[in-house]
Amino acid sequence: MKILETIIRIFHHIIFKMPLVLSLLFIITILSELTYAQGKLSEQQILLREIYQDLIEINTTDSEGNTTHAAKAMAERLITAGYPEEDVQVLAPDPRKGNLIARLRGTGVRRPLLLLAHLDVVEARKEDWSFDPFKLNEQDGYFYGRGTIDDKAMAAIWIANLILYRQEGFIPDRDLIICLTADEEIESNFNGVKWLLNNHRHMIDAQYCLNEGGVGQIKNGKYLVNGVQVSEKVYQSFRLEVKNSGGHSSLPTKDNAIYHLAEGLIRLSKYDFPVKLNEGTRVYFERMSAILTGQVAADMKAVVRIPPDTAAISRLAESPIYNALLRTTCVATMLNAGHAENALPQTATAIVNCRILPGESPDKVLQTLIDVLADDKIEVSPIQEVTPSPPSPLVPEIMNAIEKVTEEIWPGVPIIPTMLTGASDGLYLRNAGIPVYGVSGLFVDIDDIRAHGKDERIGVKAFYEGQEFLYRLVKVLSSGR
């Protein structure tokens, strides 16, 4: 219908201004172009896009969303595709926060492969965005929407590919288990991966897990590396609080809870934790220095020296991702103060979220915060217990498969083990003895990472390439030794 309306508008504009033959040729050309635009996606890509749109347009935020709706929608797609109902289950310890577990049964020659992604997304206010964050918007070669990269892209790909395997009659040599969870990155015994491990371990037990956390890197339009996340930072938030007796706003004093907190946060904003490279990040910078050129490559070589070059550190730290790989980071993320506009504040609080390097003591980070804030009226306390996890081993079965498929799709692009600067549910699986590898085949611009931010997006081309990568990778890992 839209194509017809377009043709009619074109016809009215040109039919009386061109000779008849030219008008017909022009319309035929437009029709051909529009038909190509409508039909350039393969059936597999059309299916993926439909699933992706379904997920993006189901609000799964903590405040108003419902991951159970998303989990049930995906379960319905799998059952419609022919999966037995007993192999597709939605487990919801909380009515609004369901988890999906689905299984493609194989021959059982090898232990299962777990395909993990999370359905929940961070908050997004429509007024803050250029688009409705809960509508899939395709513009200028990008998909926009909350969760387009974190993490509904991978969730949609797992579902679409499992449907494709079923349609093909593919019988893997190991069960393939999809697990789409709620409450990712939340230290909770009541839902998500931790709850599933505690209550339904047999349903997700596997030899290996493929998860988010590893992305491909693009810089200046060039595909640089395909990252494989094998370790991650430790997630820890701290509550900063200042108490005061308050009073009438017409009688202000310098002893103000908001001022104490604000001045402490300003001091924190100017502080950098010391640089500490571990085995993984040292290898990352060494290998990246051979791929990149110019000052950045030189700085990466200089930063792995002992001692590292301070000027090189300063320049690399201008990039948020390189800075996060170099050190522990702590940043203020939430702020609240006061109880009335005409009263002096009695309480001022802030949340500071830290991403702590593996092996670094959270207690030491707490003490560092106290020292940097430098105000005994600011009370600092951890919000939750921390859960560190060991790195996943670089087993040849996994790494060789990733390298093989990467070379097939992006010849010459190397794979590099990385440390996730955030945190994922992989830490619970690693601690339970299931090695986790963050690898997605989704490439993003290293200088324009929008996960958790305004106008979150992923390139359309990169999205479909990610599907092809994971489709092939899972087949390589489940088609015999």
C-alpha cells in the first residue's frame, strides 16, 4: 500500500511534466528500487527483525516493564515453530519478571551449550530521547531503541536462530539451551541466573556458555577486532549520605548537607584510581598496538612497559573504554537531597557505582572513597555484597571455533580476549563451574558506545552480521568434534 501511494504521488508530480515514455520509464525505475528495498532481506533476516521489534517494543524496565510478557512472547514463537511445550518454559518467581528457558535437543554426545541473554533493560525516558525508546526505529543505517544493543539484539538472535535450526532439521551433538533472564546485573537470590542456578540448575547446566560482553570494535569505519570476553570487573555500588539538623531556608548556614555532598563528589570526579594491568588487559593492549596505528598504537605499547608511560596513560584515558580497561572506576550515578524548597536539607544522598578490577579489594576501594571524599560528615557504605568471578580458560574448542567463523565472515579481523568493563550474569555461571565466553559478533563504533544511554543504537548491517556469526558459531560448536 505504501509503495502504491508513493507511485501515485510521483505520478501526479511528473506525469504532466514529462513525455509519456519518460514518465513510464521513471515509474518503472522507482518501482524496481522500491521492490529491491522491500525484498533485500532474506527470510531469516525478516524473521529476526520481527522478533527484534517484538522485544524492543515490550517495555522490560524495572520500574514499569514486564519481562514475563517478553519471555512469553518468545516462548510462543518457539512453540509455533514446532518446539514441544515441555522444552519451552517461562519461570517467573515474580509475576513481572519471568525468565525463558528453551531447549533444542541433540544426540547427547557432548554436554549442553548454554546461550544466554537478558531481557531486562535500563530505564529510558521518552523526553530524553530523539525517538520513542520503546519503538524500534530504523534510520540512517541504524536501529534505535532501548535494548537494541544491550541486550535484546542477542536475545532476538538466539530465538531466531533456534527457529532456523528447527526449520532445517538440524540435530546438534549436544543440547542447545536458550536462557533469557530478568534482573541482569542485580545481586539477587530471588531471580535471574543466580535464582535459576539455586532452584533449577538441571535446566541450565552446561559445559560452556555463550553470553554478551564481547563485541567487535569499529574505529573510523574499519573493523578492528572481534572481542571475546573471558573476565569481568566486579560490580559494587556505595551509598553516600550526609545528615543535618536542617532548619528554615531564610536562615542558611555553611553547614549544608547538599554542599558537603556536592563538594565531596567534585573531589571524587577529579580522582583517578591507579593503573593496574592484569594478564588479560596487558595482552589486549599488546595485541591492539599491533593493529592500530599512530599515537594510539604508540601509547598502547608505552602503557604495557614497566613502569608505564604516564603521558601515554593520560592520552589513552581520554577514551572511556580504554580508561575502564586501565583501572578501577567509580562514578556518581544517582542523587537525592532535601525535603522542601523552603527548608534546609536534612539529608543528602548519592549512589556511586564502582567497577572494580578483578583481584582488587572492595574494602580498599571503600577506604579510597572515604579518603578522596575527605569529609567525615559523608558516610559511605556498600549497598550490596560483591561477587567476583574467575576468568574463563581459553580452551581451544571455543577459541578455535570463534577464530574460524570470524575469519569466514570478516577475513583478516583477529580475535582478542578482553575483560568486560561492566558486569554480567556470567559471573554466577563461572562461580558455578560453567565457563562463560562473551562473544556476539556484533560490531560497534568504539568511539560511540550508547548502551544504557540516550538514543541507544546498533548498525543495521552489524546486527544482521551478528546473526550470521552466531548462527555459524553455534553450529561449529555443536556439529561434532
